[in-house]
Amino acid sequence: MGPLQRHVETCNDMASLAGLVPWRIGPETVGWLTADVARRLRALRGAFRSNDDGLELIAGSDAEARSGALNEVAAHLATAGVVSLRREMFDVRADPASEVLARLDRGALSPLGVISQGVHVNGRVRRPDGLHLWVAWRSKDKSVAPGKLDNLVAGGVPSGLSPMQTLLKEAAEEASMPPALAAQARQVSRVSYRMADGPGVRRDVLHCFDLDLPGDFVPVPADDEVERFGLWPAERLLRTVRETSDVKFNVNLVLIDLFLREGLVDPRSEEGRRLRAGLDPGA
């Protein structure tokens, strides 16, 4: 396995859904459960019904009723120590572009195997000596990947917001970026993966944006999620991804996508073709 491919494999250690139990809202499969979580849900009488191929949520025909039922389940799992509630609602969909079927606490997405969507922004500066990228050092108090390197701006897409609306919000909160500048970001690609995450499976879809920044822009942390920023030559960041584990696990994939698009890794090579095939297998 190559030094870049290891990051793809790390994020896809549950690439196969074999052995997982599907659950549905009506005819739509929206999540995949480990055997332990499926057993817990079967025990919740009045919440789910079992059938030959999985579980089905028992709730009203509207999204509000389904959301109430799901978040009662999430609260029960939190009491049992299976879920850590985040008090932030995310949309529940069968696939990233389909209709919203319900809303669910962010902390329950992985335990219930529900797709989560996020935005990641490559902050780019062109200099005479080549492409440079802004990197962020995550706070050491973060529950996920504390102290690791991150993109300039990144965040989950909460209920009711589009990826671009989320980008504008996160750019202001994390990097003190004016909305007019952040709005110049352009969506360039998508990354997806499935990985084991505690009692569940993390099914993430990341919308990747490039933002070409003026040389005089300097991001400033505006909340407690980022400690500081640095402007690195792209080649230095490529070496860091190749040789270390200093970058947050899924940010490695966003950067590999950029390296391929910029030709820093030859997309026509055997390595490049293998990497590209692994970056968006579908959540």
C-alpha cells in the first residue's frame, strides 16, 4: 500500500456493508446498523418494526413526527452510553441529493449509520514560486482529531443549510473571513467514505471547494475550534500527507483530491488512478 493510499484505506475500513443491518423510513434505506445497535433498536417497542431485511421506523408520515421519534431513540441511546448528543440537528436523507426525511442529532448519525455531509475549503494562494495553501491547527480541546492539521475552513452541514451557506457561516466563525470573499469559493469535487466509528459506521460526503485568496488576506481564528493558521507551500503539505499522520484523517482525502487536480500527484499514473477511484466510492 502506498503512503497516500493508506489514508484512503483508513477512511474506508468499512467499505463493505456486509454484516450491517439496514433501516428504512418508508421505502427509503437511510442507515446501516451494527449488530449491537440493531439489537438495541429492536428492543425499543413502538419505535421500529423488524422485517426480513432490516428495520423500519414507525412514525407519522411527516418529517416532524419522524424527527421526534428518531430523537427519542437518540436520547434513549445516550442514556445507555451509546450516543453522545451534540445538540445540533442534521438532515436525514437516503442519499446526499434526495429529500429531507427527518432531522437527527449530530451525535447519533454514526451510531445509526446515517449519511453526514460536510464542506471543506482549500484556501489557495498563488505565488511566483508556486501554489501555497492555508492550513489550520485544530484546537487541542476538540473531541475529534485534536491538534491535527485541517483545511482553512471545514464543517458539517447542519439541518436547513446548503453546503454554500455552511461554508459562509464556517468561514466567518473559524477564519474571520468576509462573506464577499468566502462567496468566491467554487465547488470542485466530492469525497466520500465509510469507516468504523465507535458503535456505528461513519458515512461521510464532503463537498470540496477551492478558494483563491489575495496575498494580503490573513485568516484569524474567531472561535475556539482553531488555534492558529499557517501558509504552506503545497509541496510541503504533500510531503506531510505522504510521510506523517499529522493531518486530520478525512482532510487527507480532500488534500489528495487537490494534489491530483493540481498534478502534484500524476492523475494518469497507476497511483493516481487508484487514488482517484478510492476518493468517492459512495457513502
